[in-house]
Amino acid sequence: MTKVTHIIAASFLITAVAIKAGPAIAEPITPAINVSLVRTADLDLSTTRGQRVLDARLGNAAREVCGIASDADLAGQNDIHKCRNVVLANARTQRGQLLAAAGRGAQIAITNAR
């Protein structure tokens, strides 16, 4: 009976040490920088159609750099939503500059440091 007690106690201690040591040996989280380049060389940005295609590309790039969250992860979904809003706001600034210059062949960099 004492042997069984020793085994149970040892198992308990090993489990407790493993649980406590996990965070201590985990690697620190470093923010990832995601970048997606939106090409515009093939678009005529002086037309409404060209601008709509550009907006669709910007939306796709924002989804790409911000990622997705599980349907069950409400906090993650909120973070993704905030990320997309920030990324698209920055992209709209670049879009406005591109349209003002009527530039063809330029790229818009969609970035997010997470």
C-alpha cells in the first residue's frame, strides 16, 4: 500500500512541476508582421470599375494580413475586426494618394504588426 501511495504522490508532483514549468519555458510571443502587396498595374484607376476592383483587392489583402478567428472566439473575432479597420484605413490613405496621382503600376502595401 505504501508503494501505491508513493507512486501517486510522485505522479502528482511530476504533473504539478510540468504544469508550473510550462509558462516558464515557453518562448516569448513576438509580433508577426504580415505584408500583402496589392498590384495596380493592370487597373485603369480613372474608371469606376478599376476603383471597385482595387477596393476588392484591398479588402482581400486586409483579410489576408489580419487572419481569421474561430466562430467560437469572440475576442479573437473582435481583434480581427479592429485589425481590418485599421489596415483598411491605412490602405485608403495610400489609395487616395494613388488616385490623386493617377498612378498606374504602383503597389499598395497592406501591413499589420500583430
